[in-house]
Amino acid sequence: MQKLLLILLLLSSKLCFAQTKQISNDSIVWQASKKYRDPSFFKRFLLGRNYRKEWETPVKLPIFKLSEKGFKITELGGGNQTKSLSFEDQKGREWVLRTIDKDVEKALPASLRGTLAQRVVQDMVSAAHPYAPPTIPPFAKALGLVVPEPVIYYVPDDPSFGEYKSIFANTVCLLERKEPTPDDSDTKNTDNMFEDVLQKNDHLVLQHELLKARLLDMLIADWDRHADQWRWGTKEVNGIDHYYGIPRDRDQAYFFSNGLLVKLARKVSAKHFVGYRNDLDKLVNLNYKSWKFDKLFLNSLDAKVWDSTIRFVQAQLTDELIRQAFLQLPPEIYPISGPELERKFMARREDLLEKGMKYYRYLSKIVTVNGTDQEELFKISSDINGLKVTVFAWKDGKLGHTMYERVFTRKETWKIQFQGFDGNDQFIVDENANSKIRLLFKGGKGKDSYNIKGKIKNTIDDDKMDDNELISLSCTRNRIE
């Protein structure tokens, strides 16, 4: 018996060594994390099965060799949970190395650190698939989107990291371009992009392209799509800068947990923890953290555009493309979750038209139409299909380019809010305009002109009413001076 135990112990030690040994100068067998393995029945019941096996399974990974990359370290970054290191290559392009595993301690209040609550939150990292990011680019490319192309590496105990060596040594990390624009041009974060859009009426967002990116977010159940998860590239067309979104940080793609605590959290506060399901029944909840973003940057797209875009996405993401995308998972991981991820993706794709249009109707109940700090003309008129809203750039008494155009129906929208911001803006409601949609005009600073005719109930809320030009105020109520 002692000999048998000794043999088993030796075999076990050899197996463990084989799971983590360096197999060549360029690759190693390593696991994403050991934190989430061997859960008890009680833990599985409360916190879920999740992707624990994917996290603990050793896979063959390339070794990140900083000295051979020709990278120069520029800064240490990262949020409360993820550590990241920025580099600049020999062509001046920026790269980011981010840890796959997370440390939730800094994201928690000091009173919860080191407690059971921290252990529970840390364990929930296992609900994210560690190898999800490389599966996203095939989908994005098929839709004509610009995205980073991440590569997952093992980072050794490398002296080239200098003072940052202890942070990244012996970790699994993701490397990607920070600004993956086709022409290597600079990008902006969402705050800086939006500041430009509000200040200058020759800066616009390519909303149709953004919708394709957001539909992909929904298909992969990525609930963490707040403003900081985007960079913005620029295309100039006829003297107008058009911003296109570049989604990044795919840490929550295919998020899934069947634990009791997650189910309870969905009912109490974390409604976005819907998970990567076979359907899109809870799509509005999944997008909870993106509601403001979508209402702001998808506000010019009507039902016809949403319908045609969804059908385009469904047609482009074929069964074969889906299979090829999930084959980007490490060969050791694909048999564990690849087939199930494929099956769910195909089912979600088929459900996208019905549930996507339901989400469109949710966004369309109240719509805000923004001007800029420059001068604009807001025109509202009747259209054969509903109420037409058009916003033009306005300078020296002349119409410029069209900034915004959409036809609204009372079936979808009950209120439209117009934000003029600064500048001497003009608000015109044609005499033929007739709708049950309510209008709210917020002129902002500047000497604004109101020529409100037609039969539409409306309210004017302006900073300095006495300085404005009031030509006609048909059906205007509750004017705030």
C-alpha cells in the first residue's frame, strides 16, 4: 500500500509539473487562475458553476518577452480590479497589457475588505470567460467594425519590467493596441469626443456604425458597456468630422452564472446580470448600464434603420463564422465550453430581431435631440409617416449641413426634448405640423428664436426668455421664464 501511495504521489507531482512547465523558449503551459477551482457543493449552489474549469485548465500560451518586442514602458494604469501597463512601440503606436484575472479588493469599500463579502465578489470573477476577448474580432470584422485584436500571453518573472515586475510576473495577460485605427490616427475617449460634438456642429457621431457595435454587445451578453469602454476614431467627409466607436475591454463577454446569489442580485440591484442565455428575453435589463449611452448616441435612428441593421447583422454572422470565431479559444478550452457558446450565440442571433426592436421601442419613448454651442436651426414638420425633425447648422442667416434627421410616430414616442445649448438658435414648428407627441424646447444661452405654429402641445424652458425672439407660440403651455 505504501508503494502504491508513493507511485501515485510521484505521478501526481509529475502531472502538476507538466501542467505548469515551460515547453519551449517561446511557450509555456499555464492556467488563467487557480483561485476558482474545486468549489464545494455549497459554493457552487450559491455562487454558480460559472467558468471555473476554463480558469483552472492549463493551456499552452506564448511567452511575452518585453525585451524582444521593442516596447518602451510609458505608464502603469488599470481600474480598481484590472492591472494594466502601457507601452509605445518603435513606430510610436500605443499598446496595453492587461491582467486577465482581477483583484476586487480596491473596488470594495474599506469596511468590506478582507471579509466574506470580498471572497464572494472575488469568486464572481469566475462568471467571466477568461479567453473570451480573442473570439470577438471575427464577429466585428464581419460587421465592418474597427476593434483591437487581442493576444493572450503568459508574462514571466522578467527583469525588463523593472519596478513593475512584481505586479505582472507569472500572470496571464492580454495585449492589444490602444488605438487600432486603420490609418494609425489618434483616438479620443468618450468625454473628449462628446465635448467636441457639443461645441462644434461639424462633429457628428456615425450612429449607424455604432448600432452594429452595440448589437454585437448584446449578442455576446457584454453588460459592461459604459462610456469608458469606448475609444473614438475620426473620418472626415466633406469637411465634417465623423466619429466612429471602437469598443474595447471585453472582460464580461459571455458572462454566465447560475448561482443563487446572482439570481437574487438580479431582482434587487444588479438587473444587468442577465447572463449569456439561449434567448434575449431580458435584453433591456442586460443593457441597463448602457441606457444613457444608447439614448444619447443612437437617438437619430428610427425603426426602419434598426430593422435593416439587425437583419444585416444576422446575415453577416453566419453559422460558419460563429464556429470559426469560437475556434479562437485555446484548443484545451474549446471542448469545455466552445460548442455551448456557439449554440447559444446562434440562438441569440435568431432572437435578435424581435428583442432588438423591443429595446428600440424602449429607447424611443422619450428622445433628446441636442444642438451645440454654435448656431442651429431646429425644424419640426409633418411627414407622411409621422413628425419629422431636422436640425441644420446655421451661420450668417444661411442653412448649412444637416446634423440630424428622424421621423417620429406617436406609437413609439410621446415626448421629444430639444437642447439648444449656447448660440443663437432657431426653433421652428411648421404650420402643417400636427401630432400628439409633446415637445420641450430648452434653448440654453444665447438669443433664441421661437416660431411655434401647428397643433402640437409644447413647452419652452429657456435661460433668458426676455432676450429671445418670440414670433409665434401656438399651443405653448407652462412657459418657464
